[in-house]
Amino acid sequence: MRVLGATVDGQTRCIHWSGDLDIVAMRFVCCNEYYPCFECHAAAGHEPAVWPLARFDEPAVLCGVCDTEMSVTAYLATESCPSCGAGFNPGCSLHHHLYFETPR
């Protein structure tokens, strides 16, 4: 799976987020491309748009360990990849609003 941005390894870590658990990439609805983080997406010069609630069941999150695509719903319901079991960074929840529409 192609991941754009300043990646530093084959598991989607980037120059901004490179901890052991920083292994997901997000598909941005505005360009339909995967980026490791919102900062990599911003550096590409794209105007950001969050993934809409109505599309939460579509693939929009990529596990960098095994390349499994997950829906936003599946990603938000787990702390690890449902396919390979790799753990996700719990701190990413602080940035969900930058990627996903939040209910009002």
C-alpha cells in the first residue's frame, strides 16, 4: 500500500511520529491518499478534510505492520490491529478530530 509523506521506515512511522506504536497511516478524504500523520499531509500542501461520519465503514486506516486496511469504526473500537495484533499508540486518540468527523 502506498503511504505518502516523510516516512522513515516500512511501518508508516514518519519524521513527526516515530515511536514503537506509531504504525498507522490515515487516508485523507480530500485526496484519497494515505499519510502517516496530519503534519505529513499538511507538508504536501493539501487542504485537510476529515473523514465523514457517513463513511466510517469504509477503509480509511492502514496498519503499517501488515498493511491491513480498517474502517474508521473498526479502528476506533480497538487498541491493536485485528489482523496481526500489533499495538497502536493510545495517544493518537488525542488527534482523532484531525482525521475523523466527530459527532456534535
